[in-house]
Amino acid sequence: MTEQSISRFPAASLALAMVISGTVGAFVTEARLDPVTVVFWRCAFGSIFLAAWCLARGILPDRTLSAARLARAAVCGVCMALCWAAFFAGFGMTSIATATILIHTQPFFIVLIGVVLLKERITADQIAWMAAAFGGVVLASGLVVSPRPLDAAWALGMALALGAALLYAASTILAKGLGEQRPEVTALCQTLVGTALLAPFAHGAGAIPAASWGWLAGIGVLHTGIAYILMYAAYPRLTTPVIGVLTFIYPVVAILIDWLVYGHPLGWGQAAGMALIALGTLGVRLGWRIPARRASAA
């Protein structure tokens, strides 16, 4: 994996990153540990990998780092660590597919945060796409058509997945204020903060079964190190429409794994919900205009 190969094939690099990311639910499930412990070791292994990568590539030491940027990156790290913990907890309470579908509502939370806190304008088209996506959330959650009876645990799992999406959105907005700081450095700051934040609440090495170590290392190296590097290197070389489409490889892979490995196929209601969320996400990201509104304006 070199920067030259990523620059030559950025779409393939991002697609590979999405495929890797889509397997995180299986790694978390097979680790068979509580979510906080999994996130702690994800951050620990991720920090080791990212530090080695940054040193090897000459990204560190970075003399342009300032106290303000480091503080902002630290707050991003708190948001991401809590996001991962909530997301992973959602797996066990709902399913890998359901939690993954719900966390992909993150773009809509970015829009809402921009409107409420940053006083950004929201268009009627964006409202329409967000309404469609909200309908998708209702269908994907199983509230309307569900292959299994809903209970309090399922509802809590859905709330955790949506909370993870909100935290992910907050981290994304905070990261935009870091200017030209290398994304690898930002990711390293996040994992270091996550390690320190969760250390008092996670199981230490002595309490981890031998069978879990490979899965934990995989989450740290594959999903936090390699996948992030592939994504960050590919993003500047791709157009927004391509990024928007390739991003949905992630939930598709997660849905297939949940179905083929764990025997949790999507019902037709959840599949329709996923389609609505995908449509709404693309509509917001790509600035699509509603055809009916265009005709009315004409």
C-alpha cells in the first residue's frame, strides 16, 4: 500500500476501505467482549499503527501543530470514542445490519447541526431528502414491518446507533476546523485520546481471552489504521458523486455478512428503508433538486 498506488487508483482504494469497514461488525462480534473494552483496544492498536505510519512517512514530528488544533482534535477523539462504543453496543441489541444502516444517517445530523448551531441555511430540497431518509429510518428500524417482535433492548440499540451517528457528525464538523492538518495526525490524536479516555473502564490485557486478541488487533490495524489511510488519501482525488456512491459499499458488505454469517437477512421493510436512506443521503450530498419542485417553479 503506497501513496503512488492510491493516487493512481483512488476509486479502488476507497472501495477497498469501504469493504474493510463493512467487516467491523463481524470483528466486534467475534471478539466477544463488551463495547468499551473493544473500543479501548481499537484505539490502542490503532495508535500504535498510525504512529508508526506517520513516523515512517515523515509526517511526524509536525512543527505546524498548535495547542488549539490539538485541543480541537482531542474533542474529536472524545466524540469518536463514544461514537464507536455506542455503535458497537448497538450490534448486540439490534443486529449488525440495522446498526450499520442507522449510523449512515450521519450526513443528516451534519445538516441539522449546521442549521441549529452554525445558523446555516437549509433548502426545501434538503428538507425533502431528509424527510425521505427519516421514513427510511422508520422502516429500517423495524417499527413498521419487523420479522421479529420488538422489545426494549431493540429500541435502546436503535437509539445508540442514532446517537453514534450524531457523535460521528459532531466529530466531522469539528475536524473541518483543523485546516491543513494531515488527516493521519488527526486520526492519531483521536485514537490516543480514546485510549486515555476509556482506559479506566476497559478490561486489561490479563482479562482478555487469547482468542480475542486477533480480532482486537484487526479492528485497530485494519479498520482504524489501513482503512482510514486509504480513505483519507482517496478523498481529495475523487469527486463528490463518486465518494457518495462508493460510501454505500460499507453498509452493503455489513448487510451481506450479517445475512450470510449470522443468519440475519433483511426483511423487505428494512431493505426499503436502506434504499430510502441511501437516496436521501445522495440527494443531500449531491444537492439534487426535487423534479416536482422544478416543474412547479417553471
